[in-house]
Amino acid sequence: MLKPLYEEWNAKINVISRKDIDNLYLHHVLHSLAIAKFIQFKPGTKIIDLGTGGGFPGIPLAILFPECNFTLVDSIRKKITVVQAVAEALELSNVNTQTIRVEEMKEKFDFVVTRAVAKIDQLLPWSRKVLSKTQTNMYPNGLIALKGNMSEEIKLIPKFEYKEIIHIPTYFNEHYFEEKYVFYVQG
């Protein structure tokens, strides 16, 4: 169901690399679901997908966690147009979309999820601005980022920060994930 939707929209508005659309399930959907291997969100959890682009990781997570509330944001309107259309076509009543920059947001969330948006030293202050103080999940509220090679970015985080870095091949054995990580930083 997802692939035909994305192929149709991608022909109009390029939100996924044209040469990568054939790898939608592995490179985008399964990659997004690595977050669900890291944490099982409790019903009612509020999650913001910061810089959602084509709706990743937000759309796959919203499908998997229908009792959680997802807000998918991007500063580029055409990307949000696609994400909103996909969410509506899939009848995802737990997805809200907004064309906004995180610095302008007033709402609070339990978790920030993100993929390929910015370096961790930028993501942390943006995330902390929108994180709620109320804790309801197994992990304290925080940032969960899907990242590539972490060797340089890890140096950008103060030593006192509580963090976990999980190599995605711990969850999935496909070659594509060899240099991919789930990176959690407590809010």
C-alpha cells in the first residue's frame, strides 16, 4: 500500500530520491522501524517527527503505534503536502502535520524522532524546547535519532548527557544497516 502511494506522489513532488524509490521498504520503512525495536511507545505517547521529509520515520511508526499521537513537521510545505496525503490515504487518524520550524512550536511532546535532519548538537536544543517534563514510557522523554556513522557526532555531546547508541544490525541483518544507528539522548 505504501509503495504505490509514494510512487504516485514522488512523480509529482520529489520527496524520495528517484533511484531510491525501489528500496522504499528497506531504506525508509524498515529503517524507521528500528526505533520501534528500541522502544515500544505506550498508548497516548506524543511523538514529534522533526524534519519529517517524506514522512520518515513518522508514517511507519504511526502505523505501528495507532494509539500514539504523531505530529510530523517540516519547514517545506510541499513535503508536508505529500505526508498529509499519505496519512489521509492510509486513514491514519493519529497523524497531524504542520509546516513549521521547531523553534516556532509551542506544543510539548514525549519524544522527538528524526532522521537525516541535522547534527546532534543542533538537534538537542531543538528537541529540548518541545519535550514535556511528564514521563510515561520505559525510557525518559528524549530525542531518538536515526543516524549514520556516529564517530564524529558523538564528540559533539557533553559527557554528562545520558545517551544510548544502538547499532541497527543488532535488530536487522540487511547489509544496508551496517553503518546505521539508533541514537537516544535523554531530554
